[in-house]
Amino acid sequence: MHDEVEDVEMEDVRELRDDSDDNEESIDSDDENFGGKLAAKMNAKSNNSDDSSDENSDSESSGHVSANDDDSEDDEGETGQQEALDTNVGFNWDVRALEKEQATVDKENVAYDSSDDSDSDSEGDDDEKDEKSKSHKSRKRQAEKRREEQETSRREMALADGTADENPETAGDFERLLAGDPNNSELWIRYMAFFLSLADIPSARKVADKALERIEFRQEKEKLNIWTALLTLEHKFGSVETFQAAIDRACRQNNPKQVYLRACEILEKELANSSNESSTTSQVDNLYATMCRKHKSKKKVWLAHMQYLLRQSRHEDAHALMKRALLSLAPYKHTETMSKFAQMEFELGSVERGRTLFDGLILKYPKRVDLFFVYLDKECKFGSIDHARTMLEKKVAERKLSDRQMKSLFKKWYRLEEEHGTEETQEHVKEAARAYVGSQKQ
């Protein structure tokens, strides 16, 4: 049995040698790896013969594993044997396949290197971005620090040369200035405006309360200015209830008439700039009516209400209010009230209505030169110069005034002609004065 095995092995060796003669690249017997390569090739032949007997494969495979067909192997069989050797030996006999495989490996290596390069580049970009962001933040912090230092230096210079007192910019500046002059209402109001610019309304209210506590009680005007600022604040940033509550508080600590006059003035200014005139007008009317009801013996509140109506071109309401005022006021206040109302008619209403009122007063009080001069000034400013000359000539012709009053009258007439007349009109005044002096001597 052993001899038979040896015979088979010898035949396989001869067959492999014959095959190696046909191939361009044969196995060299002198090769030191000849035994391993030969054993690998014999195993490949035995495996191929088993597969051909079990699976009934094609003639090329059966011819490749047959021990008897020495010279019938074709090129495909040789290629199969070489592939079997390649897988076992680890060496590729096909030069083209080797070149293709090497090219593929090179491409993979290049791709891998490029991916590594891209990864490294991306990492480098990220590191560069991080460094840039850090440097940007660092520069920003340094710039802020420099600005703070410059601002501190500027404030120190302002404190040193005294300009910080003129333009306080911080709460500390205001507190420092108010510590030296606590009765200055203007400074307190600027302090309130400082907090209003920061939209801090509660702090502005606290400043107003603090000012009312620290200003001396003898400084009534200064306190009234603070109350006016507080009323303005409540009107703009508060509600109707807070505004009325501020008025009530101010009336308890100040002259109520002055408080109402300031409050009406605030609302009237708001009416001039308001788009919703109907609601604001009703609010102003109610406040003026309340003021006149509470202080009906004061001519100033009636005159303020009349002036408001004339500014709103409500002339009939103004004349009706004047009649009510004459009924409420004392008789000695009627003349001045009517004179003020006549001046308002010249300025805000009708010149003819103003003339009518003044003519009635002059007719009632012919020796009141002060009323006549007021009438003359309004006529020169809002009326006609010719009408003013006519008034003067008529007054001189009456000769109901004293010598002192007539002297004042001629001086008034001559100044009017110097301003609005000519040399001839000035000479006419001189002649009228000479004639009056001559008549008095006789």
C-alpha cells in the first residue's frame, strides 16, 4: 500500500514538471521554497479532482484535475492552477493583475492620505477659528478696558476743572451737587429727567419726594416748581387717577390756586400736541371749571380760563364766561378784568371787539390814562396807526386831563410819530403841544 502511494506521488511530480515545461514561469527545483509550492499545487489538484467528480463540472476543470491527461490542459486550466497557487502562496503570477491591484492600493492610499490631509486641514481650520475668536474676544476686552480707562480719566479731569458741576452725568454727580445746594429746584428737576431718560419712573418719583422733603418750607416757589415737574410726570407717564392725586397732594402743601393754574397749563400744552383732541379737551374744560368753581373770587383763574377759550377760537364761550366772572368777582376787580379781556381780544380774538371793550372802559373812566395808553399800544401793535392818531387828537381836544397827564400824553404821541410817522407828523405834535400850553396860559 505504501508503494502505491509513492508511485502516485512520483507521477504527480512528473506531471507537475511537464506542466512547468509548458508554462513560461515554472517552479524551480532549486528554489528553497520548492517543497511548499509543490505541496500547495498538489493539494489544489486533489481538490479540483474531487469537485469535478461530485459536481460534474465542465471538461476544463476535469481535465485540470485528471492524473492521466498530461498534455490536454488548455490555457484556462493553467490560469486556474495559477490562481490556486496565488491564494496559497501569497504571490500573484499575473503581472497585469498585480499592476491593477497595485494601482488600486495606491489609489486607496492616496484617498486615505487625502482624507487624512482634509481631516488635518479641517482640524487646523477649527483651531485657527478658535484662535481667531479668542483673539477677537481678547481685543474686545482690551478695547472695553481702554474705554473705561478713558472715561475714568475724563471724569477725573471734569471733576478737577469743575465742568462736571455744569453737566452731571451720573446719580453720584447729582447727589454730590445737591448736597451743596439742596434748595435748587432746577437741579432736582434735572435729576428727575436723568432717571426718566433711563425709563426709571419710580426712581424719578422718589427724587421728587426727596426734593420736597429737603427743600426748606420758606422756598415756596422752589417747591412749586418740583410739584409742577411731578404733575407733568404723572400726566405723561401715570393715569388720570395718579394725576388727580398729585394735584390734591400739591394743594395741601402749596397755594391751591397756583397748583391748579400749573395743572391747567400742563393740560393745555398737551392739548396743543395731542391727536385725540376730544378727550383731552373735555379733560381740560373740566379742570378749568373745577378751578373757577373753587376759586371764583380770584380774577386770575377766570382770566386764564378766558384765555384758554380764545386760544381755542371759542369766542362766544369766552364772552359768556366773562359775564359770569363779573358776577362772581368783587366790583373793584371788574375794570382790570375787562381791560385784560380786551387785550386778549386784540391778541387772540377780534380787534373790533377789543376796541368796543376799551371804548366802554374809556368812556366810563375818562381820566384813567393808564387804560388809554394800554388801548393805544394794542391799537398800534394789532390795529391801525391812523386810528391811534385819531384817538390821540380826540383825547387832546377833550382837555379833561391834568397838566401832568397831558404832558405824558404829548410825549406818548411824539414817540409814536418818531417810530411810525414823518417829520411833518412830528411837527404837528409840537404845534398841538404849543397850542395847549398857550391855551393854559390864557
